[in-house]
Amino acid sequence: MTDQKGYLLVVDDIPDILNLLEATLKFKGYRVITARNGEEALEAIKKERPALIITDILMPKMDGFNLVHRLRISPEFRTIPVVFLSATYVAPEDKVFAHSIGVNRFIEKPVDLAKFLPIIERILSQGDNVPLEPLSEAEFYEGYRKRLEIKLKQKTIQISRDEHILTN
């Protein structure tokens, strides 16, 4: 581990994933604070600026997309690197949108710790480019709406298929 300033903020609503990441990162010598959603993450960030945020996308109260957008429109927090972890938003369009709002890295779940840890170390030791100009509110919400509509359509199709299987 390098001598980084600040802590790692890990944000996920699934306790097992949160505990695994927290334990793994602490074992590697990092100071870790956890949050269960974007609202809790923002509260932690306001108390003390993290060196890096590792966050899920799909969470209650405030999801990862909104969390990152709020960080990027704030001059005070704009440059904090963010790594997305997701099992739900994994389509190429989801990744493009994530990068357009200022996410530094996108990692699909389940997390391969052998690949994950070097990415974290590299970001902390070398830094990572964060876009200087955030998306406008209109651009963000248009892209966000599209992502949500597509996920809703996919879930509706999945439910219809499951209902068909159960009734036959």
C-alpha cells in the first residue's frame, strides 16, 4: 500500500459485498469507511474527504449515478476518483454513461480481487484523470433516464418470462 491521504469510501447496499470489500482493503492496510447508499456516502464525504470512492450503482435512496453526478458538480469534491462496481448496469452503454459522468473505472461484479486491488493501488499512487467539466443537469438526467428505462424494460421482460414459466 502506498501512503495515501484520506480513506477509501466503500458504498454498497449488500452487506456481504460491503463486508468483503472492507475486510479485504483493511487487510491490505487501507483505512476504510463504509456507507450503504449514496446519501450516507455524501454525509461521510462532507465530514472527511476520501482518497477514493468505490461504489455500487444500484442502491436505495441515492444510487451511484446520482452520487457521482453530485460529486462532479461540486468544485470541492469534483476530483475525487470513483470506481463503479456493478452486476446490474453492465451493458456497454451503461459503461459509456458512467465514464461520461466522471467515473474513473468500471468493474463488473463479482469482483475479481486479484485484478481489483492493483487498480485501486494504481489510482491511489498515480492518480486518475477526472473530467474537468461535469455534464449539465439536462445531459445527466437525459442519460440517466435512458439507463433507467432500459433497465425497467429488461426487468419487465424477465418478469414476463418467469411468469410464463411458472404458469406452464
